[in-house]
Amino acid sequence: MYRKSKWLVLSGWWLVVALALIVMAQEPHRNVEAQKLKNPEPKNAETLEAGKKLFARHCASCHGPQAKGDGGMALAGGTPSDLTDETWDYGSTDGEIFVAIREGVSADMLAYKDKLNDKQIWQVVTFIRSLAPKAKDEKP
């Protein structure tokens, strides 16, 4: 009897741990410190154009020319993120996007801190944010 109840307790414990890991794996990776960062670049035509050029040069091969995640050049064979949808696995604030680009997030999305300076990364962030879907009541 004791063995049976001990087995049930252990089984229940592992079930709880497994469920917790599944839930954590499905939650987006949020970065509380990065959320505090504010984009210092002005949101104007010059910044957007600079970000667009940098995106075309450094990002489009993986994320695609329209940022739909269809560039096909992911390093580890993963699927690049569609940057035009509403799903942001590594956070959706400007600061979180900045940190994801600067520090990288996986074997596919490597760090760009040695290729782009902070100003350039912020320009890319501004461009990427311009691709986000507009709310129905939001003016383009």
C-alpha cells in the first residue's frame, strides 16, 4: 500500500513538472530589463529609410524581403520569424526587439552587436515596427 501511494505521489509530481515546462515553453520570452529601453531614434522618413536599407542588407536573407519569414537562409535550418504578424516570441517592445537583434536569440538568430552599432540596430527596430499590422481604427 505504501509503495503504491509513494508511486502515485512521484507520478503526480513529475506530471506537474512536465506541465509547467510545457507552459513555460509556450510563453513568449519576455525581457523585463529590455522593456525599459526606449528607442532614441526619431520615427521619421530618414530613420525608416536607413532601417529599411540595413534590414535589406543584414536581415532579408532570413526574414525575407517583406519580413514574412520566408528568406530561407536560417543558419540552423529553423524557420525565421514573420516580423509582420502579431506574434513576437522574444518580446514586442522596442527595447526587447533591440536586445534580440543585438544579443541574438538562437543558433539561427545570431547577435548583430559586432555588425551593427546601437544606432543602426535602433533604425532596424524602427523599420520593423513600421511593418506591424495596423489596428482597424488606426490610421496608416
